[in-house]
Amino acid sequence: MIITVTLNTALDKTLEVPSFTPGRRHRTVDHTTMPGGKGVNVARAIKLLGQPVIATGLAGGAAGSQIVEALGDEAVLNSFVRIHEESRTNTAVIDPTTGLHTEINERGPAISEEELEQFREKLMYLATGARICVFAGSLPWGVAPDTYAELIRGVRKLGVTTILDTDGEPLRHAVKAEPEVISPNELEAEELVGHEFNDADDRISAVAEMARLGPAEAIMTVSDGCFARVLEAGAPALYRVRVEPLEARSPIGSGDAFLAGYVAARYADRSPVECLRYGVACGAESTQHIGAGILEPAKVERILETVQAERVSLPAQVG
């Protein structure tokens, strides 16, 4: 079983608005409302890819009830701790005429220590029957930034593989708990290592640098694929994996689809480089859909044929 953890669940509204201009009145041509938060999106995609998954986390109020009910309608197994305050609603506006998208994410509810302790107990119970646990997304307001680190340490003691996708202070704390894999995007990786990346050499060095901070493996997603430092037969290996970008209907959630593909392939015991290739194919295919975590497995397989993986080396040090 795969567990996905979403502490800051959401109702995600996506509006398709041609020629969107701030300050003007618009009408949508399409819209969706679905359960969200990064871990929920990952769980949805893993389910579509045919691997066993259970989504857990915190959900509250009418929005929380809608999240749980809608996941049930999608046949995504879930077990959330109900909280007193209302789960957030996030809104994304996509302009099909320009390809630009705008996201407005609410901060999320305040969580009591009692509610967080209930979740800790639930997660440890679920983890006794799991192989992989994915921690993804932001932390709710007021939750300590070392919470992911604490949860990762607890789950790892049970022999469960831990995979993390977050940013900022929660990421800085969590890498010290030595999760097996971290998967930030480029901006999140720049913040973690403390400098901007100018070229491919910088990005190759960055994934190696991130791995030195604690995780066994580090993946950085970019617009056309990823850079990664993985372990092959226990030895580190660096890869650049890329695909020709598709004309996107919506890029929102492509990183979540990448992570879902990577995790699904890892659960199926594919080789590290094949996990990366499959993740990149999933991320690319997901851009053809409105709604995070939506993809078509048959089309993923066709895209997979075009995904290129190159073994790379650390750049030579200058000076």
C-alpha cells in the first residue's frame, strides 16, 4: 500500500477564462471543482495508474466533507482526521488564449495540538501496512515547521519508504530526517540550497547538493523533465531526464502527476531511471487535462516512448 499525506487539504476550483485581465468582469468557458492539496492530487493519479493507495490527512467543515465525499466518488480510498475549522478553497484561473495561469491559494485552517496528535496516531496505524508514504504540500497555519520531519522519523522506524514534496522551512527541517526521496521544483530547490541556477551544470550540482543535506535521493522537476540524484545498486547516479513539452491545456498539478508516476513505478519495483522516465511521462500527459492529478495511462505509455534519460556527471570545479 502507498499512503499520501495531505495536512492542508483543499477544494480546488479551476476556471477557464479566455483573455483574462485583472480588474475586468469575465465569464468562464469551463470550470472544475475537485478535492485537492498535493497529496490528494498524487493519490488520485496513483489510483488512475492502478496502484493501491490511501489518502490521509486533515479535513474540516463543509469543505472537508465535500473533499471526503468526492474522493469516495472517485474510488480513492481515504481516511482523514476531521478537524474543527474549515478546510481551504484554492482557485486557479487559466487563460486558454495565452496559456497563462493564476493561482490563489488560501492559507488554510488552524490545527489544534489534539487534532495533530490524532493524525499522528492514525498515520502510524496506517503505516504498519504500507511500503511507501508520500508527504506532500504545505502545512496548515500554526503547525510547527518541523512537523514533517517528526512524522518522517516515525514512519521510517516502521520500515516505510518516505518521499517528500514541500518547500520552505518545512523542507529545510524535513531533509534532516533523512527521507528516502525529496522532489522539489526548481524554485523550491533554489531556496533550499540558497542560490539560483543558471545552467544545466548548476542543476546537476544542485541535486547532488540536496542529497548531501540528508535525503538518500533528490529529484528536481523542471518544465521539460527533471534532474535527479538516485541510488543504483547502492551507488549514487546522476540523471537528466527530458521530454519534448506538449502544448499544455493546463500545467497546474503536473509536478503532482510526475510524483505519482515516480511513486507508482517505484512501488512496481522498476529501476530508478525507469521510475524517473515514467514520472516525466505522467507529468507531461497531465498537462492535457483541467484538474490536478488527472491523466490517461494509455497516453502516458505513448509519451514514455519519447522520454530520454541521460547519465550525467558532476561538472568540474573551477578554480
